[in-house]
Amino acid sequence: MRLRDRGVEIKTREQVDVMRRAGLVVGETLELLRRAVRPGISTRELDGIAEDSIRSRGATPSFLGYHGFPGCICASVNDEVVHGIPGDRVLAEGDVVSIDCGAIVEGWHGDAAITVAVGEVPAEVTELIRVTEEAMWHGIAAARLGGRVTDISAAVEQHVRSRGSYGILEEYTGHGIGSAMHQPPDVPNYGRPGRGPRLVQGLALAVEPMVTLGGKHVSVLDDDWTVVTDDGSWAAHSEHTFTLTETGAWVLTALDGGEQALRNLGVPFGGR
């Protein structure tokens, strides 16, 4: 491991392989949670499922105790964009819940998020979830060795803007990840391409668009964690951790390494 470009951490191949193990724990846990989401389940129950899943796979929850955070997942419902604290809230038909999950294996982190509809939701909400996830994949697909971090940012924004009038959060971004969950560089979800640190082998990034049906302005609730939209509009959040190899992008938190989604976008898959 070495540091470059203002504290950016560059991993060895062996360290990336451990991150893949952490990423698979996260990916498998999120799939369990996706299947568990239903009317009548509480966000605390989802948190318990996540902790059992992570620990049973020999990993440690990244979020629990992180700067005092009390849960193993972030569970953000409807107008809650990110960092929702799991608790007594019971999901109801027509809700949406964004679930952010992290795991540590041998000191190395994986981080990913999904947004799940609870039963039937309006068509505009289904579309919001789809656009947000697609924007994440377009961002990852824009990454090339020798490119710059904001190539990802510009691709995320372009896809969201091309699909309608949505709000893109600017105060919260993706990030570097590795021996810590949050590291330099920031990965904004908007902006011009060609800026920021170079994309090189050994750099791992979490790409995570946060998109709303209304405006981009948000506030933090009195719990000092939960981020909500100022206009009450509903939001979606999608995230994956990825790296670049000599042959293309490798999505460390996707169960298939991102192969299908990347090939659908016409870009090479770099998994091993």
C-alpha cells in the first residue's frame, strides 16, 4: 500500500483481493435485505438481519460505532436520503427504503447501497430508483485508467439529467475506500470531467448517487445523522465499491463483479 495525490491510498493486488471478500459480504447481505423488505418489518429487524449476515461470514460491520452510529446499516425511508438510523419504524406498503451497508474483512472495507420499494409504489418512484441505479453504473463505466475522478461525476450527472427533472445531492458524495471506510478522494455526483486525482490501478472508489424527485437541498434531523430533503420529496440512493484493473472495472461489492451491467453498457469487465 502506498499514498499519493494528497492522501489517496493505492492498494496492492493482494489488498484489493481482500476488499473483494469484504465486498462479497456486503453484496450477499444486501441481497438478503432486499428479500426481507416487506410491509410490517421494522428497520431495526433489518439491522439485525444485516448484523447476523455480516458476522456469520467472518466480517465486522463497518457502520456500527462509526463516529457513534448505532446501527449496522443505514435505513432511510421515503424523504430520508441517507444515514437513517434503524429503529422502531415499521415499513408500510408504498414506502421506499434505502439500505446502506458496510463490512470489514482483515481491516479492509466494502460499502454499497440499494433502494427497495415496499410493495407497490407510484411509477415515478419506480423510475427514480431505476434512474439512480443506472446513473451509478454509468459513472463506473466512465472510469478508465489514466482518466480523472470527475469523469465519473460527469457521467452520473449526465445520465440523471437526461432522464428528467431530478435533484442531485451536492453536499454528499462518493469517496475513496480501503483501509478506512471514507478516504480521499471525494467522488461528487455532478460536475465537469477531467478533474481530480488520476484513476490508477490500486485505487478503490465508492460511487453513490443520491437523487430526489424534487430539489437538491437537504437538512440533518435532530438525531445528528438522518439526512432529509427540505421539500419533502422522496429520494433514492445506489452505491457500489469498484476498482480498475488492467482490463477494466471490477465492482467489488457486486456478486458478479459488475460483469453483466458493464457489458450491457459496452465497456470491458476487469474482474478476476
